[in-house]
Amino acid sequence: FTELRSEYRVNHAKHLIEIGTSKNTSIDGIGVLSGFSNRANFYSTFKLLTGMTPSEYLKKINPTT
């Protein structure tokens, strides 16, 4: 269950990044909006499941950021 929940949260964070939430909300804020309780847990889980940090993912999606 924990793994499924983490996947759901990371997918939600990816969606928020993709729709441009990062223009008004920090990456840490996106982690909170996705259900992560702290920055370290968000970054480590995101990297584990995607192979990149949230910031790297943002740059991949929007290279001008």
C-alpha cells in the first residue's frame, strides 16, 4: 500500500508540474500539495520512481525554466 500511495503522490506532483503549478508554487509546495510531509521524503521518493529530482523533471518538461 505504501508503494502505491507513493506512486500516486509522485504522479500527482508530476501532473502539477506539467500543468504549470510551479509558476506560482515552489517545488517544495508541490510536494506538500501532493501529500508529502517533508522535502527530503518528496525528493527521495520522486527520484526513486522517476530517476530524476522534481527540479530536473521541471527542466525536462519546460527547458526555459
